[in-house]
Amino acid sequence: MSMMDPMPEMCTRECCARPCAKNPRTGEYHKFCSLRCSRMHKQRLDDEPLPSKEHSFAFFIVLYAKLSKSGTRKERDN
Ligand SMILES: [Zn+2]
């Protein structure tokens, strides 16, 4: 590697430690090391559930756990 070549940046996708691919025609670096990583990264973003949806589901679980706990405690006290 000569001094003129800039260090390639790492692949944008998490869990990927490979350097970005270089466009042989333009000499510019891509955001990802491969087209596969680019697709997987995009897919991961699409698959992420909506935060509000996830939050309400977690809230329901906590509420349910609290209700069932208090229910058994009452039975035990009586
Ligand atoms: Zn990659």
C-alpha cells in the first residue's frame, strides 16, 4: 500500500470488521465491504420493530406480571 492510498473505512454494517470495498472504476470507497453487507444492513433497518409497538408490549408484560404477583399475594394473605 503506498502513502497516497487513504486507509479504507470499515464496513458500515455492525458486526462486520472488513474494510469497505473500492470501486475499481472511480477509486472511491463504498459504505460496505460487499453488496451482501449493504443488503443485510438495509434489511436489518427494515426489520426493526417500531419503538412504540415494542414499548407497549413490554409494558403489557410488566403489568401482567404485577397483576399476577399481587393476585397470588392476596390469596396467600387471606
Ligand atoms: Zn461488511
